[in-house]
Amino acid sequence: MTLHQLAAEPATLPTRTSWYLADLGEARGKQELFIRQSPQKLKVLREHALIESAVSSNRIEGVEVEQSRVGTLVFGGVDMIRHLLDQLRSEGKVRCLGRGRAARWERIEN
């Protein structure tokens, strides 16, 4: 509802909205400062989040993975998949459509 009010160019901005905008600006500044000052800590936190996400997803599917192997599976798996797709592409069995995260792979029928 607030976005509709802002789009309509209201004469005054509700006080609550201005507080939220100020809080968002402050949080953004702290985030940028943290990224610049502690990139290594941020990398470790990101990796930990990916591992915990993989553990939880597998647990939902009924698959239990040893905690010591999860990191290898998560981070090593991406490299293994990339290597396999590159190999299949060089053999003419698949082709890549798009780039980056939007990329899709298509099987080439012979």
C-alpha cells in the first residue's frame, strides 16, 4: 500500500514510512561497510548458509548426509557438474541456451 501512496506523489509522507526508509538506509550503509571490512567473514557465512541449506533440503527428502561430507558435496559438486556439462558439450551431446543463472541445457538428438 505504501508503494501506491508513493507512486501517487502524496502531499506528505506518513511518519511510519519515513522511519522505515531511514532504517533501510542505515541498514544498507552497515551492510556495505561490513562487505568492505570483512569479506572473508562474509564468505564463511555464505558458505555456512549454503551447507545448512543443503543439509535441510536433503533431510526433507529423507536423505541423511554426514556433516563432514556436506561441504565437499556442495562445493565440489558444482565443479563436477560444470566439468561434466563441458565434456558433454564438447562431444556434441548437449548445447547451452543462455548465459549465467538463466542458462538452460538442451540435449542434442542424433
